[in-house]
Amino acid sequence: MKIAIFGFGTVGSGVYDVINMNSALIEKRAGKPIEIKYVLDLRDFPGNPVEKVLVHDVDIILNDPEVKIIAEVMGGMKPAYEYTKRALLAGKSVCTSNKELVAAHGAELIEIAKQNKCDYYFEASVGGGIPIIRSLCDALVGDDIVEIKGIVNGTTNYILSRMGEDGLAFDTALKEAQDNGFAERNPAADIEGIDAQRKTAILASLAAGYQVDCDDIPTEGICAVTAADIACAKEFGAKIKLLASIRREDEKVSAMVAPFLVFESCQLYHVNGVFNGILVTGNATGEVMFYGKGAGKLPTAGAVVGDIIEAAKYYGLPSDIIWSPEKAKMADKGSMTGRYYVRINGGSAVKAKEVFGACVENAVKYEENIAFITEKISEADFEAKIKDLDVLSRIRVYD
Amino acid sequence: MKIAIFGFGTVGSGVYDVINMNSALIEKRAGKPIEIKYVLDLRDFPGNPVEKVLVHDVDIILNDPEVKIIAEVMGGMKPAYEYTKRALLAGKSVCTSNKELVAAHGAELIEIAKQNKCDYYFEASVGGGIPIIRSLCDALVGDDIVEIKGIVNGTTNYILSRMGEDGLAFDTALKEAQDNGFAERNPAADIEGIDAQRKTAILASLAAGYQVDCDDIPTEGICAVTAADIACAKEFGAKIKLLASIRREDEKVSAMVAPFLVFESCQLYHVNGVFNGILVTGNATGEVMFYGKGAGKLPTAGAVVGDIIEAAKYYGLPSDIIWSPEKAKMADKGSMTGRYYVRINGGSAVKAKEVFGACVENAVKYEENIAFITEKISEADFEAKIKDLDVLSRIRVYD
């Protein structure tokens, strides 16, 4: 079976390497040899063995009936969206790590694949090498998925871990992450939660079977998390983690990306550094957690290659992923409930007690501030209650 | 699509319940309604709705061409082995939670399924609701699996957790587990490691693609683990866990079930109580961990129902699980290497230092004993070295 790789960047070269490294095993498992016929990239790679299969013109690949499977690992919307559509329309299965494209157009591309008797696979789009997509679609297929809570962005988890373990300031931890290659020079997509939002959209859509748009997912990044909050959280026995939070109730989906206090009794507390961890709760299976490296060349490439093998094995069978383009019914943000961690100026302690009651009595002190954890409350009620308080920070609590 | 359930015990009634509870969702995901036509059990269940579909004679089911899928949740070898073979020969796919049968005859039953264009599924045989089998066979299919280390028995993990957290003696912890329904009245299969051995055989066979027999897996249970060892392990920053340990190197498989010291930096350290955790290392994906309830009515039933849906979706397609009946090449036990925790009478400290060198200097004291951790050493060398020492206990170390 002949395949092509779109994009010879980090993940693309990883796919190339894994296919060569594990070729005997891949042939055995796919039931046929898998051969890279083309690699598409605008650049040249003089001296690299990839030169032999490198092309700059996508039409050569799309018009070649021998090519049955495409690994789209270019990232971004343009031209990945157009190329993917054309590949699927030509009956070629596409395996991707492109979370931006999957989040925005997954349902549509799956539909096109179905109509053209090919498949659209995207295991690598969430959690890198962690088999979360296939587990949701296949293994946990007997379950009604009621909740997903996950650490789906390694960069922010690394930063928060370093702040928590060694008391680094946010900026110092970010710089260290950049120096170690765990954060991009322009870290906005990670630290503002955009990357996590895309992954949350994909997971929420699969859990619901309907489209959950990024725009419908309230998202907060980690820029506002301070050393003070991390220290106070520690006093409460918690760490601060950026979570993808998805819940399904009464046919409605609530989804959110935000920093949360996570207590030691929760497995996610122990997911540190660049690792990802995703807790899935099914109505039969209960809680299952998936843990591993959520990014990186080989883990992500491994997931793409897993998809390629599946695509080869099931080539010609219609896709069975259930993800309708119809929009999921979303819960109103104000109606979502949970506890809140609140840090205020010590001077407003009396006022806080009037508003939030006894829970303020268990406050911890940090310099001139106090921090306390509220009772369970709706987002709307909470926002109303803090209006007259001098709130320095508020972070949701994962219970 | 009509199915039958063999056995209406804990798991069987769970399968019955999950299929009824999630029927709309199951129909959507399987692409067709799934209807329980028969439940086979020797017993009667007067007043239970299952009565309407209850039969005592397996031939009624095996001779009914309408039944395409069987959930075999009887457990044990007899008559499950014979019934499964007959079902597969009749072209009916079989989904099972029966680890004993899978460990002993998995390869043969998969082969019979292939020849009869049906399938043999066994997700529920390891890790209950944790999708470890499908992840090994499908999602991590692009990886060469180099190592699996896992807590695969919830009963022993519960006992060891209670001994570790609250200093309970082994017998007290076992009794508590029995009182809470986490251990059987006859706990031998769990505490002697037999249950873990079967699961290890299944995982090792799938990792290697060849048959790994239970008899080829050196197995130690947890009966010899004492409060003293747990206290000493704690001094070293470790917990004691019963691990399934599988490694592949130079085309050879080493597999073992034994208590291990696990340090805090390892995810398995945080897998406590009745939970299971399985760390899989692939040559591309790196370390991935799966965590969840490894037993229990609904988690196990959820896994069986997931298999039933897959069996319904792919009915008529040949099985693609790679598990040859040919025996895997096993590494010699004596050649396996690792560090050892050793507890000895304080009186033999000088002798121990002669034999094991500087590592004894970091020994911790426990009453009249000392405990130390050796350098990396082969099992054979270790056994030779401790011959003349007054060894009270020795436990492997997971690094």
C-alpha cells in the first residue's frame, strides 16, 4: 500500500522515521507492506534520503491512484483543509495530527470520507501518543461518556509544574520551557489555552456525537496564575492545573478550559511536567485515565502511524466515527456549578465572610492576602457575589 | 443483531444491564440494534426479567443461526472452552472476560475464529474496563512494544495499599478486603499472583505476537510481604506493588509477576486501592499509562459490551489480532537484571557489606534488621550472593 506524507516538519519526519524503523512489524500488522511514495513539502532537503520521494506539487499525489493513504501533518488550516478535502474526495484516507483543522472541520471531513468510502483519522490530534481518540470511539463505545477532565497541553503543565515544585515565577518558568523546547517562541496558543480549547472541542464532540465549536468553549489560560495562588493552593493540598473540562448532563454539554485546583486524591494531581493525563468517566466503566507524552516528534508520529495501519487494514470500509455536523446543545456557562478558590486582600475578609459565610473561616494567609474555597455555587451566582469584593484571583476547584 | 450471554453471574448480569441501560446509544454506535435473545445459566432466576430469555441448554443457542455474537462470561475452563470453540466453529463471534481461558487458549481460539470468519474478543480479560487490549492491538499498533509494567490485580493492590497507608498487617488487610467484597473467601488466586500471572500471559503474548504460557512466567504473590518491608520501603521513598513485568529484548520475552519496590517518580506509585494501572512503553510512543478499575460488575461488563459493539460492526470480517500459537522465545530467568531490596538481620551487616559493597552503607534500620538496595544485578548472581546471608526478605526494585 502506497502512502504520502504532507509536510516534512517535526511530526512528518517522525512519521517517516517510524515507518522505516518499524517496517517489518507494520507490514505484519497492516497485513501488507506500507511504502512512502511521496513526501510533500515546499522546502528542499538536500542530502536527506527523503529527497528521493520529495515533491512540491500536491496534484502529483492527489492524481496518483496508487496512493491510498495520506498523513497530513502540516498543521494549520491553509492549505491543509483544502488538501484534506481533495484527498478524501479522491477516496484517499487521511490520517492527521492537525488539531486546529479537526476541531473546526472534523465532522464535515468525516462525512466526506464516508461518502467516498475512505476514512479520516485523527488520533494524534489530542494527547500525542495517548490512544484517547480510539478509546473513546472504539473501546469505550459501550459507555455513555458523562465526563472528561484532562491535562491536554504539555507546555502549560510544564510551566505550572515548575512554578509549583520550585516556586518559579510564571515568566521564569515560561522562559525555561522555551529554552528546553517545550514552549514555542510565541507561546500564546499554549498559555492562553487556545491549543487546549481545540483539543477540548474534539473530545467534547466525540463524547456528545455532535459538533462542539471552539467558540462555545469558555477558555482561560494560565497567564493570571501567580506564585501566590500556587502557594495558597499547596496549603489546601492542591496543585493548579490547566484542565479541559467536559460534562454531559440532561442532553447538554458543558465544556470549558481553565486553571483548576486539583487535590492529591485525584490522579491528575500526579500528572506533572510535559505529560498529559485524561480522565474519562463512562456510565458503565467508571473512571479511566490515560497518561503519556502529549507531544513530541516520536509519540505524535507513533499515533499517526497507528492510524495509517488502521487505515490500511480497513481501507474501503466506511468510517464509523460518530460526529454529526449538527451542533451539540451547550449548557449555559452561568449554570455550570463548582467550588471556587478565591484570593482577596486581607482587608476584605469581613466583607467576604458576609458574602460567602463560614468557608472563609478556613482561609489560608499569604502575605497581606487571604485565600479560601467557596461552597459549590453556579458561575453566575459566583460572579454576582464577588462584585463588591477586592478579588485578586479566582480559580475553579476540581472535585 | 441477536446475541446470547453465557453465564448470569456478576459480569453476565452486568452485561445484561449495560445493554439495556445504553441501548439507544449502542444501536447508534453498532449501526444496528443489539438484542439479547438468550441468557444461558444452569440456575433459575424466578421473578427476574431475565427469565424470559433464560435457557439451560447451550445447544439451543449454538444451533440458532440468528445468534451472531456470544458474551462468554462464565469464567473457568469448563465448559467455557468447549462452548467457545463450538460457538466460533458455528461462525459466532465470542466476547469474553475469561482470562483463564484466554491465557491458556487465546491463540487457538483466535485461529478458529479466523477460519470461521468471526472474531474472538477479550478486552475485559485484563484490566476490567481499562481499554488495554484494544490499545495494544489497534492504537499502539505502529509501535514495537518494549516493556509493560502493570498493577493488574486490584485485590492485592488494595491489601498492599492498606498495609502501606495504615500499617495494617497482611492478615488484617486481607480480612478487610474480604469484608468489603474486594477479595474472595478463598483468596489464593489473587494473593499468590495466579490471577496476575494469567493477565501477564495475555499481555506478553500480545506484545510479542507469540504464545507466552503461564508456566513460563515466574510468579511470586504478596503473602511474604510484611509490615517491616513496607516500612523500610517507605524509608527509601517507595511503595510495594505487585507488578506484572514484561520486557522484550533481542527477540526474547522476559515476563514475571512479583512484588516490586516502586518509587514516587513512577506513575504506578500513585495507583492505589482497588485500581489497576498499566504502563506500556513503545519504541515510538514512549510511556503511556492506562488507569482505572480493574474489576467490578459494571466496568467489566462495559468492556464486554464495547467488544460486542465492535463484533457487531465488524461481523464477517476476519479477526486481525496477531497472536501466533507458536511459543515466544523466553529469556532465562537467571539472566533478568534489576536492583534488589534486601532485609537482613542486623548481625549479618558486615558480611552483607563484603558481598554487596557500598550500597549496604545506605541501609535503613528496622528494629533489629537492616534493609538495603543492591546495585543492578542478574537474578542468578543475586541468588548466589545471598546464599550465605541471613536474608529475611528480598523484593525486586522497579527502576
